[in-house]
Amino acid sequence: MHIAFAVGATQGAAKVTARARMGAMTGRMARTRRAALAEAVFERLAAADPEPKGELDSVNPFTLLVAVVLSAQATDAGVNKATKPLFAIADTPEKMAALGEEGLAERIKTIGLFRSKARHVVALSKALIDRYGGEVPRDREALESLPGVGRKTANVVLNIAFGEPTLAVDTHVFRVANRLGIAPGRTPREVEDELMKVVPPRFLAHAHHWLILHGRYVCKARKPACPVCVLRQICPWEPKTAGAPG
Ligand code: SF4
């Protein structure tokens, strides 16, 4: 018990130190400066990839909702592998609920946490039938009331399925926003709230995808590809200069 607490405390201190270092390195900018930087960031990301696409496969708002629930702590590629045959036979809440927890678990057993995810997906399918006529609601509160659906999942569905200007903050968005200093925050919610204040409205529809893809393929956690990054000239994150060509 004491050892676990000590380890937890050490990790907590390390996190705080890392955050402090990150804040110092990016320099905590005033919001007007961050907004100007955010505009420059999204202009460059948009120029490099005008129509960014999410990498989770889906065929309608319901299957998108299911795919996002299944993607927690799993890769998009791994989820797509399981959902391709699944969505071919169950692309509505009625068909999904009819599979039952066991039937669904069997079909998604290659995905981590598949038992609890199967339980959530069957329960949310039944809730959609009972409460929303089998339709995915275009409403944050309603979405977040569904089993297994949190703020991040609701944001993804509102943005991708309904074109709402929402911004889901996952691990990639969180890291990129903090490194660039455009939306520093200690929690996903803090980063989301800051991003909503500094991202120019014309970029909001795609901002989520640009940041995720940038974090996944370029601004990676352990070894960011700074030398080939389109944001290199404007990124204030100091460690990026090390080893990068001049
Ligand atoms: S320059 Fe490096 S740290 Fe900055 S956004 Fe690009 S990959 Fe990330």
C-alpha cells in the first residue's frame, strides 16, 4: 500500500514537473498571441491536407458512434478490422441489440476491453431504440446520457456525423495543443475549452482531424518528426530544435 502510494506520488510529481517544463518551454502565451499562432497553425495544416479524414470506418451515425466507443484504448486499424464484418450485419441499433452481449463480444474479441464494450454497445443500442426512436440524437446531453458515451465520444459524433463545430481532445490533440502552446491545459477539458477560444471558426469543422493526424503521424509522443513538420517554423516547443536541420 505504502509502496503503491509512493510510486503514485513520484509519478504525480514527475507529471507536474513535466507539465511545468512544458509550460516554461512553450512560454505561457497570452490568448491573443495564442489565437494568432493557432491561425497560422491551421493555415499550414489546411494547406498540407485540405480535406482531412478520420480513420475510423463507419457507414452512418450509429456505426460511427459504435466505432468510437470501441476505439477507446485501441487502434483505429484494429477497430476497423473487427467492424467491417460487424457493420455488414448490424448497422442499426435494432440489429446490434439483436446480437446480444455474447454475440457482439464474439465479433469484437480482437479489441481490448471487448466484454465491457459489448455490454455498453448493446445497452446504448437499446437506449437509442427506447428513447430516441432508433436514431442517434444530435444533442450533447442526450449523447452523453448513453452507456459508454463520454464527452470525447459525443464531440466526435457531433463533429463528424452532424458537422457541429466541436473538438474532441484525445491523447494526440492534448499533446499537440500543449506543445504548440495554442491551448495549454492540464486536462482534456481545459485543452478543449482553450481550443474553442483560439481556433478560428473557419477551421473548426476539420480542426479535430488535423490535430489528431498531426499528432499520430508527425508530432508523435516519443519522437516528433520536427525536421519534416510543416509547423516547424512557427512551433515554439524548444526541444524540437535539437537534431533538426537548420
Ligand atoms: S515542430 Fe516538432 S514539436 Fe513542433 S509541432 Fe512539429 S513535430 Fe511537433
